Amino acid sequence: MGLLKRKEEKSETIAVRVPASLKGELEELRKQADAAGFDLTATVIEALTRLTRQVRSELVGLAGKSSRTRRAVDGNEEAGAGLANGRAA
């Protein structure tokens, strides 16, 4: 087990609009977590990290499907280029 520790990544602030009820609930949870000795911010960051990875994965999947669909359509159009009204030209 090494003694060296990785530097923590620099953190930055983001602003996200949420419903007032959720904001209130998060503020209350922060108070409760602090009182119990827990770090709610770390938990939220971890959840946002997982969400970001999932969204990226889904978008990459959609982009892959979209390009495969586009290639199939393009291929069909090229194959049908010699056809006029469904018949050979």
C-alpha cells in the first residue's frame, strides 16, 4: 500500500434550478447529514458523476443508432438510385 495520495481535483461551483420544495428538502438533509457527521455534498457529487456517465452513455448509444440508421438509409437510397418508380431505369 503506497503512501502517496492523489491530489484532489479542483472543484468549481455550478448553478442548477430546482423546484423550491426540492431545495428546501436538500437544505434540511444537509443539516441532518452535518449533525450526523456525514458530507451530503460528497454524496450529491457522486450521484451527479454517475448521472453524467449514464447520460453520456445513452447519448453515445443514440448517436451510434442514429449513424447506423443514416448509413442504412443512405445505402438504400444508393441501391435504389437506378430505380424509377420501383422499376429498373
